Amino acid sequence: MKKSSWIIGSVFLFTLMLSGVASAKPIAALLFPLSGPFSAMGTDMKQGSELALEEINAKGGVLGQKAEVVMGDDEFKAPVAIRKYKEMVDGQGIKAIGGTLSGGISVAVNEWACKNKVLYMCFCHSSIPLGKEQCGYGFVSGMIPYQTGVATAKYAFQNLGKSWMIVTQDYRFGTDELSAWLTVSEKMGGKFLGNIYSPLGQVDYSAHIPKIAATNPEILVINVYGQSMDAIIKQLGEAGLTNKKMKFVIPKSHLWSIKAAGLIYNENFYGGHEYYWTLQDKFPKAKKFIEAYGKKYGVPPSQDADGGYTGTRALLEAMNAAKTTTDVAKLVKTLEGFKMDYNKGPEEFRACDHIRATSVVIVKGIGAKAKDWNFGEVVAEYPASETLESCENNKKDVPYGAVKLPGK
Amino acid sequence: MELTPTLIINQMLFGLALGAVYILMACGLTIIFGLLDVVNFAHGTFYMLGAFAAFVIVSLFGNFWLGLASAVIIVGLIGWVTETYLIKPLYGKDPLYPLMLTFGFSVAVTDLMRGIFGTIGKTVPLPQIFTGSLMWEGIFIPKYRVFIIFLTLGVLIFLWYFFKKTNLGMIIRAATRDSLMVRTLGINVPRIWTFGFALGVGLAALAGGVNSTIQSALPDMGVEMTIECFVVVVIGGLGSLGGAILGGLIIGQVISFVSLLASDWSNVAIFITMLLILLVRTRGLFGEAGRL
């Protein structure tokens, strides 16, 4: 009897302790695809957010208190993301949410955030600043997909050739990139030879290889992301297409995919990145970020890590500046035109459409010369002024939103 | 895009290679179902484990062939242990129990692998001997795909010989039809079941090892494969090895040609194919042909 009382007492005490830990009120909820086809990138994004949170807390936290941020897995599914955000908003009174890594999921989350008057900081490539998606509550710390499309297409038509074919992941991100390529192609005299839609999550592209080989474009645009990108690069290499004249342009490339491709990612590959770690040579403040990230995770930060870091840090700093964690109107107003100097020199969230005005970097593969984390060389950087449409155009979702997509 | 005879032949060859991997997977699933009546929802998980086993061994010893062989042996042993300690206690109970168990097993192991290996894809380098394609008059196929086709052919010949010509194979076939009778002959039937399960998951591991060079090994890679594998098996007819082979060939060609003509339908096409076949033959193509 005495023994059982002791056990019950201990359990009660432990529960009490746990409830004490949980009582620190979270001020933001961040979700990432930690499982599914984009999990590697989602993990990067989460790590970027963790680092930003750690830095903010080391400097005194938010409103004088240690900032608590809930982080979780959206399983790469919009319904799961919305359910989890709703639980945290309704259950814990959170008024600021962030994260997600999908053009499609971010649009769905943005719509929900708008209806519920919750601030949403999207960390990925997202079209929420465009047309009807623009509702006043969404911000993007990544970029609009068409920006990497425009930058990579401009570079390709200036330097690599004119005839092109594209493999497009069939969802919002992919079709936005396709629109950008079609628009730039028309302006710069490109010769469009065809598009292949690829279902999300596809990992065997071998059935497309005969068509690509028969079409034989000067440029093959690999407009897919996540594990699909790893797979298609490897399979093009397996078929021996990567060592010929054909050039491969990836509007949104990623460190892990380059690493996974190994020697296949040779001098014929060009990738668009919102962030590339050798930018530390250009921006002194980036060095600190890269060192801190490398020390914590043992690898350099990818563009998704930068998107997570920038979005989280900006959100928490805006809370400090606005002196509130829950007054959404004040937070939105503070973030509009919010100036930052984190990892890419001075930048801001444009007040009119809430997009982080940032550059696109083009990285060329170096094949056998790749060593450690040095996978490529930066061959061009397109500032936001060259890739981002005006506020008026974004509001009307032109010109890219007006493009007639092949097969749609 | 003009549909030339060369393009059609190329598409058929790539479809054949695609189908070969499905055949390996589906044969494993069929053996398990035929022998144990277990709907193995963890089949894709064993495929994933095969890819990771190949990755680990190739990383340690730098030998692709050793990696491939080890994938089969290591995962086969994991299958042996799984069947012995997890599935065996559920025999004779509602078929839903092993189904739920294998489903739970797949979720748990996927999460475990995510914890161990992270979420970044692991790559097994393509052996030098297989880089590039075989070409003739515009017809081409990557050397590695040729290897996959011949490997699958070799496995099928082995399975045929094993089940038709060896004592153990014949005992397994007998046990699938009447395990009680086999037991009365003094044969350790539970051991036969364990062996059959290990053989089935070993085939899934072989497919995973084979694909680890052309895809990245990822903890989630088995999810889609499980679904596609079930489609193949249902098309062929549950429990029929011949059906698994025919189902794999059909799905390989369907994916290949739909990818060429209407690429955004390639995922849906396999389900439409299954639906059409089931409308005509509700038990699949070889569903009534018996087992193994």
C-alpha cells in the first residue's frame, strides 16, 4: 500500500512537472514536410528555423521572454498542415504560423490563414503574393516560383542555346515555373520543343528518356523538386545523356540533389538557387550564418535552410519591433517593408505584396572537381529587380498567370 | 512528337525494364500471400530496407555485387525474425490482424530508418560497367536496364526450378494447398512458412538494391512501391506467380506508353488498367489458376 502510494505520488509529481514545462506559451507554429518526397528539404528548413530561434533567444528572446515556437511535420499534405495549424491556433491562441514547402500547400494554408485572420510566413517558393491569393495575411521568405524560372531561362537563352524541352512537376510550383520559361522563351527567341508533365513524387523517369533523346533539345529543363529531382538526374546520367551536348537547367536546384547525383552533376548542369553557401564570399554576414549552421548540423545551409532561417528570424524580430505576438494587424504592418540584413545583404519584404525581394543565383556543376560541399560555381546572380514583377503585375497575376499552359 | 517505330521500340524496352522491377516485387508478395495468406503491407518497407542495406554494404566495401547479395541476405534475415516473432503468433486469427501488423510494422520501421539515416537520399553509385547505353540504329537502352531485365529473368528461372524441381520447393507448394497434410507427413510447416516469408521479402530487397542506383535510398521510398506492387498482384490474380509476371509486364508497358502519350496520366493509368481488368476478370488475370 505504501509502495503504491509512493508510485502514484511520483507519477502525479512527474505529470505536474511536465504540465509546467508545457505551460510556456508558444508564440508561433511552424510546419515542415519532415516526411514524404520533400523531407530532406523540409528538414533543412526546420534546421534554419531552429537556428534563428536559438539566435533570437540568445539575444533576449521575444518581448523579454524566451520565445517558444512549436515545430512539426505537415507530412507534405495540405489537409494535415491545416488541421495542425488549426489545432495550434484554436488550442494555444497562436496568431502567427509559418513554414511549408510546397507551392500548392502554401496556397491552401494561405487561404485558411486569410479566412481566420492569422499571419502566415511561408518559407518556400510560393505564389501567394499573386492575384487572388494576395489577401494581406501571407508573407513569403522564399520567393515566387516564376523568379527562378525567369532567371534560369534568361541565363539559358543567353548562354546555352535556344531549343528547349521541359519536364514539369504537375502542381502549382511546377506550372508557375513553366509559365515563366514559356514567357521568357517568347521574348528571347527560344524554341519550345515540348513539355512532359510529371506526377508529384515520381521517382522513375526512364519512360520519358526515349522521348527526350528523340527530341534532342539543346536545353532540357528539369522542373521537378525533391526526390524526383535526384531520380531524374541519376536516370539521365544512367542513360548516358549527361555527357553529350545537351545542357540541363534546373530552375530550383538543391544541395542534396547535387550531392546525390555525384559525378553526373557535371559542367552541363545549371541550377537556380535562392541561396548558395559560397555567397559568404560576397556577404560578410552570411559567413556567420554558414559557420553557425555548419557547426550545429555539420553541413552548409541550403536555400530551404535560408528560407526557414530568414522567415523565422524576420517573424520573431517583427514581434519584438511591433511589441506584440498576437496583434496580427500590427505584425502585418511591421512586416510590410521590413528591412533585413541577414545572409544576402540588405533585403526587405515588399510592402505591396509581402514578397522578400531577393536575388536568384545560378550555380554551374563542376563534376569531378567537386570536393566536400563544393559542388558548383556561381556563374550569375540575378537581382530581384530583374526577376520580380511590379506590384501591379503581381496583383493582376500577369504576365505569367495569363500564359496558356500546354495540355491544360 | 512523331511516333516512329524506333521510338515505339525504345518505349517498349524501357517499359520492359520497368516491369522487371515490378515482377521482382510482385513475385515476393505473391509467395508470401500464396503460402501464408498474409497481405504484407510492409512489402515496400522491405524494398526500402534492401536499398539501404545495399547502400551500407557498398559504402563499407565498395562492391556493388556484394551490396546486392547482402541486401537479399540481410533483409531476408530480418524477414525471418519478423515472421517468427511478430506474424507467426497471429496465424489462425482474423486475417485483418497480420494485415494491421504489417501496416504498423511499415510505419514504425520507416520512422526508425528516418531517425537513423535522416531524410537525405542515400546513393549507391552505378557500377562503371553499366554506365551508358546499348545503341543500335537509333534503338537504345541503358546497360543497367538490360542488367535488370536479365537479373529478373534469372530470378524467374531460379523460382521456376526451385518450386518445380526441388524437394523444398515442392513441399512449399504442397503446404500452400494443404498444410495439415504436409504436417502429418512430419514436415515442420511453420519453418516452411518462415522460409517462404524470408524468400518473399528477399525478393523485395533485391528490387530495392537494384533500384538504389537509379533512385536515392529514402525511408519513404517503399510507400508508393507497395501500392504499385499491389496493383500488379491484383491485376495478375492474388497468389499466382504467373499472374505476378504478367501483371508486372503489363504495368511496365502501361506506364511507359502513357508517359509518352499523356505523361500526367501515368500514375492514374495503372489504376485505370487495374479497374478495367477487374471489370472483365474479377479475380485478376490468373486468379483462378491456383497458387504458386
